Amino acid sequence: MRSNDAFMNLKGLGELAQKLVETRKHNIFPLVFSLIKLALILPITTATVERAFSAMKIIKNRLRNRMGDSWMNDCLLIYIEKDIFSCIDNDLIVQRFQKMKTRREKL
């Protein structure tokens, strides 16, 4: 690949991965391609885990003794994935809760 002009002016691993796929060399060098993919994915995975732990630290400090495990897991999920949940309209959530039946029954 050193003599191939297509690989001379690449500026990063992302461009190298794209060029390997374009020239179909990812089939010839599967281990190298897998290593490049892992190197590109690892920072994102690490950031996601760190974000989850920092969210757990915030939520657990505030509500430590007042909630069960399932409630805390639900709170953490909403806090960690807040960019997804911000797209959901609050009125839809309120309407859904209003339509739910009460679960308390008289004995």
C-alpha cells in the first residue's frame, strides 16, 4: 500500500478506513481493518460509559435513600439519554398517564 498513490495523502484513521473500503482492500487486510474500526469506536464507547457513571453519581446523590432500584434505573436511563427524550413532547406523556387506569383497588 505504500506504493499506492490513493493512500499517500490520508490525514487520519477515518480516511484510511474509507479508502480501504473504496479500494476493497479491507477484504485483503481484514485484521488491519478490524483494528482500525476498534480504534475509531473505542473513544465513543469510553465517553458513553463515563457519561453513564457521572449521571449515576448525580442521580444517586440526590435521591439515594428515597427510591428503589427500578425507579433509579428509570431515572438514570432518562438522564443519560436526555437528548433522545428531549424530542418527546411533554403533553403526550401527560395524556398517556391520564389514560392509564388506576392500579389501586379497594379491599
